[in-house]
Amino acid sequence: MSDLKKMYSTLQQDPFPEEMRLSLGGQELVFRKRVWRIGGETLGLRYGENPDQPAALYELSGGGLSVGGVAFRGPGKGLVSALTEEHMIQSGKHPGKINLTDVDNGLNILQYLSAKPAAVILKHNNPCGAAWNDEGLAAALERAHMSDRIAAFGGAIVVNRPLDKATAEHIDSAYFEVVAAPDYEPGAVDVLKKRKNLRILRIPGIADLASLSREPFLDVKSLMDGGVVLQFSFRNRILDAADFIPATAEKDGNHFAARKPTKAEAEDLLFAWAVEAGVTSNSILMVRDGVTTAIGTGEQDRVGCVDLTIAKALTKYADMLAFQELNLSIYELRLKARGDKALTDKLADIEARAREARGGLPGSVAVSDGFFPFRDGVDLLIGAGVTAIAQPGGSIRDFEVIQAVNEAAPQVAMVFTGQRSFRH
């Protein structure tokens, strides 16, 4: 193994103490470092975000905290931080920070999606595909995977129902790093263990996620100067379609009101807003029939994020066609087409069909984690075929944004969430 490859397989020596205490206004939280005995070694995290960063995982184990009359989540409710060797059905190697924080963000999303079987695939702490339905977990995972097959490569899968054999067989058909579920049905683990490096995690607390969704915790952000910012964790106020607010605005004595979503649109908006809670800002997310059709993350300007999201959808749709028809990624097809006339023609056909289908976006709903400062982003969404939009509202140009959806033919629906969902 070269020295460069060794970098990724070497365990950092963890210098962090066994216990951490946080005292705040006379109240104290006690944290215990999590370690695991794997392969004859008792160690904690493999390393942090990068191989040269020693890291440690701490579980809240004692104490309590109440701020502003709000009691924060206490000990005994750990999920990722409470993982033991027993929960690691197959550990592969000692866990690293990135795998565990991806799983954690999957739980962050799934806490709002307990009503149906749901699956989310994450990469670099962002969802790359998510789906829920009444048909079962296998269908949800397959649709989440195919919504962005390229980004899902090497990702983490988190599901909210016991994982069955059919779902396990889909996982075995591709490369994933981690799978986490509340439990596993007979035969599922045997299938998953064919992938020797797949980390298989059982997190029983997933079954109780909905009860945690209204209970805040202390969110700690570190600054590069060693300082910290403390904040209440994000609490989603949209837990039911009835929680959306009609989109209305006033301007110069004129009243503007948007069309209300249909029942199906409202359900897709509800799902989309739940997934949005786990997406890095600025972000735009599109959903159709309970499946993400496009996810745009981390852009500096909102209209640019819409533009990028639409462009990504075109590529992902072309990739889906190439994979289904040729078992090639769109990038492999482009490479092979350089010297093959038949493949050149096939590539042109696939890309033309992707453009004609507008990336599979028509009929989608869209959510935005922040309000639209101008109507430009909304106009792009309408042009992509979006039928309903949810956004926080509160812009001085809300009237202009509502005008945009009302001018669309057919008219596009809009609702406000009454809260922003920024995540940095």
C-alpha cells in the first residue's frame, strides 16, 4: 500500500479525555467518550473530517439544561452517539466522523417522516436522494437511489422501518459505505454481509424518532478562533400539511393571493420540507410523488441555486437513461462515444430525450430554505414545470413572487412555511 493510501487506513491516536463537562449558568451537561472494541483494539473515532484530524465522539450521559424556560433533550436518548459494538452488526473498520455524521443527518430528516416507509441516501452530509411511499421500504430505497445514482455511490443509507431482504438485495447491487435501520428482518443481514466493508448499523431509537422531533437540544457551532456559538436546535413547524400558511401579500393597497396546493401537492411539499431540513444552504429541493427529483445545495445566490438544480436534474435524467439502457453512466457513455459512431448517436438520442423530458422535473413541487428576494428563481422553477412551491415568505417582494405563480399557465400554487430552514 502506498504512503498516500495508508493515510486513509491509519487510525489516529485519540488524545481526548474520557469525559467532557459543559457548565452553563450553573447547570451542567456531562458527556462520555464513545469507544469500541473492534479487531482486538479499543479505540474511538478513526479520525475526523480528514485523516490528519484526531477526533472523538461524546454521548450526553448526565446532567440537564433548561434555557429560556425550554428544557433541552437530556441523557438516555442517544442515537448515533449511543452506538455500541452490539449495534454494529458489521463494523468494517473503526467508524470515522463522516460516516456517523451522514447517518446523523439522515436521522435528522427521518424524524419528520414517520408516517410512511422512507429511505434517504446521504453523501458529505447532504441528502442525494430520498423517498417515501405506502408500497414498502424496497420501493422507497430504489426510487431514492435512482433519483441520483451517481451521487449515491459510496453513500450512507438510513431507513425508518426494519430492513427486509428485498431492500438488502438492492443495497447489494451497488456500492454503499453505511446502512442504518431500526432493525433487520430475517435474511437481510446475510445479504448485506456479502459486502465486507459495508458498515451495518442497528439503531433501535429510529423507531422513536417522531417523539424527538419537538424536543430541542443544545446546538454548538465552533469558530476558527476557538469561540463557540450556542443555539437552540432547529425545530420544524411544518409537521402536517395544515401547518402551511396561505401565500398572501399586500402592496400599494392591492392584495395578492396564490393558489392553494392540491392534496397531492401539499403532501409532496410536506415531504420536501422535511428533507430540506438536512440540506446545506442556499438550497432548492424538488419532489414528485414522494421522491426527490432534484436537490441543489450550498449555493451563494438563490437564483443560481435554482439554475444549478435544474441543470443537475438534466444530467441525472440522462444518466438514468444511459444506465437503464446500456448499463453505463452518462460520463462513461460520453467517453466511449468518442470513438464509436453508434454510441455517439445513442448519446445524442439520450441527451435529446433528457432535454425533452426537462430532466423529469415537470409535475414536481419545490421548496426553498429561504425566501425569494426576486421573482427570477420562481420564474425558472415555473419554466422547469414545477406546479407548487413552498418558501418561508417575508420578502418585501412577496407580492412580486405571488404574481409570478399567478401568471403561470397553468397557475402554480404557493404556500409559506413561516420559518426559514438555513443550515450551515
